[in-house]
Amino acid sequence: MPEPVTLHNLYYLIDTDAWLHQRTGAHDRQASSQVQDFVGCDVFDDYAPRMGTAARLQLWCAAHGWQVAEGAPIEHDDACLSKPVTIVLAATTGFPRGAVALISVDGGPPQAYADVTTDEGYWLSNSTIQISCPGDHVWTWDGDRELLAADGTEHRVTALFGPGRSVISRCRECEAFDDGAAEDMCLCPGFAVYCPTCGQRCQVGLPEIPTFEETH
């Protein structure tokens, strides 16, 4: 399984599947098959302008009496995620009502999953990563100019790492090998984050989000 976050030269990418896995529960195969048949219907080819996938997903929800959440659709490009994704959140009919996410990744066939998030806002957040070091220093970062510490305080990147420096830097082990100071080649992609408090190499991942426990 790919790493949830990969570091590159001055930027990072969040694995779309890992991001979705945090927010989704059981896969509804029956609803997925139905919505795929619907959005692929030939009748949509006659519409001008062309009706996109997001509009077709919302129309399918309306046809089934599902209430589409405000702000639909949610669309994230590949600026922070590894693959673009289109999401339509809805509530099913009947009792108890279920929260559902209809999801199309990179223009692929839409899939229906249980939405287990406690707040729709978690679907809007697609750029936040967690940085943690062996010394128990933990930060969250959304790629902007500030990091959020575990105590909730905000800190400027320049104040923590120095003027003109980035949160992401060249791997020190890779640099040592390139300079001939180390015999063993580092197997990492070449970039790392070092804790601004203690200097140790950090792990990067996705911050936990609160979810509902699924009932069956």
C-alpha cells in the first residue's frame, strides 16, 4: 500500500486512497452498480452543454429521493492529492437514514461508500498532514506559512526553520552519500522533514479525524 504522504522537492502529495479510507466505511456494491449504470447512460450524450459526472451523481440522488448535502459537489484536484476526486455527499431515505459518499477518483466509475465522518468539513480538508518526531513533538501543516503545534499554537515556518527555508528539506543521509561522507546509499526518495525543536527526522502522515462507528 502506498505511503499516505510522500515528500518531494518543496511539496508533498497525499495518497487519495488513504485520504478516502479515513472518511469512508463499507462499500455499497449495489448502489455503486446502480449509479454507474445511471451515469453511463447514453441519454446524457445528447445534452449540451455536456452534463459532467458530478451533476449526474446529484441527479441520481434526486431520482432515488436521497437528500444531497449542501455545497455539493466537492471536487479536489491533484495539487495536494495524488489523484483528483469528485464527491457527492447524500442522506438516504428510510429509517435509520444513512450518510453516503458517492466518489469518482480520477474520472473513474463512481463508487458508493458509507460516510463515517462526524462533520462534512472533513471532506473539504485535503491538504493537512501530520509531522511527528521520535521526541514526541507533533505538528500539523497544510502547506502554508504556519505550522500548528500540539498545544494549538501557530508558528511561522520562517520562525521555526529559518528565513528562506522550507519545512521539507533534502535528506541528510542522501546528502552525506552524495558528498562521499557516507558509504551506504539512503533508500528514501531524497527528501525529509526534520523536527524544528530537536532536529530529529520526522515521520509524515495524515492526522486522525473523528468518525462514527458503523452499525450493521
